Amino acid sequence: AAAIPVGALFLYLALGQPVVLLASGAHGAPEAASSSGQPGQAEIEAMVGKLAARLESEPDNAQGWMMLGRSYAVLRRYPEAVRAYEQALKLMPQDASLMADFADTLATAAGGKLAGRPMELVRAALAVDPRQWKALALAGTDSFIRERYDEAVGFWEKARDAAPPESDVGKSLEGSIAEARRLAAGQGQKAGNGAA
């Protein structure tokens, strides 16, 4: 059951990421160039390579490192994404969006496991910005995995309300919220039966 919301959450990993705006497949992976003239994976890889090369001579370009981390994450090149995010975080230690993206990438690379550093980053992001939608969504997923369903609903509702209005995040979270509510009701019934 835990795979349902976790899967839904990581499907929107790529929201707001520069490479996906250029071309993305159904699961956030770049596709081949289409007849619309969108760049294919080879061109995207080349663009990311140019950004990485530029940052060698601009090591203090925090936004560049963050963009590189996001781009590598979309390409599923997680070790490179982690290195880029580490550089960005050194330069922007209080950026909640960066921390949430970094946590998301670490968890995705670990097969959806949020324990450890990903959740440390999530908590740090929420301390800086309690309405950071991706951090809220990840916190909800962590609560769901630990079977704290009411808590998961609370985080996911806040994430839905804080998500960018033009995105599909809110709709994506509705299914996860409904599933967590269903499981929370089941927990309540078991607790009631045990007390009887």
C-alpha cells in the first residue's frame, strides 16, 4: 500500500525542472526529438554538459548548481545530481526549495526511502518555509510509510494547497490523501474493536 502514494509523489519529481520543460516522457524521462522540434535526449545531455562545463569556471553560481542538480535528477544521473546539489547547498544553505529537491532526489535514488538525510533536509526545508510544497509532500510520504495516516493527510493537504496553481500536483495528491484517509479509518476501527 505504501507504494501507491510514494509512486504518485515521485512522478512529479520533475515539476519545475528546466530539462522537463524542454522535453519529457510520461515518467519525467527525456524522449527522442518529436516532430514539434523539441530536443531529444542527446541534445538535452549536451545542454546539461555545457552547463556543467560552465560551472567549472563559475563555482559560485548557486542557481547554476541547483539547475544542474535538477537536470541530472531528471536524467536519472543521481550521483551527479547529488554532487551538484551539495555545491548549491553550500552556497544557499537556507533555500527551502533546494533542500526539498535535494531530499526528493536522494529518496528517489534510494528507491523511495526517506529515512536519514532526505528527512533531515525535509525538516530543514520546513523550518525555513513551512509552506514549501515538495517538503510537505515528502513529509506526508514519510508519515504514510510509518503508518501515521492522519499525519500524512495533514501534510498532503497542506502540500496540495501550497502547490503551484498551474501544476497537477494537487490532483496527484488527492488519490494519496484518499488512500491515507481510508487507512486511517481502518486504524480507528481496529482501535475501537480492541477497546471493546
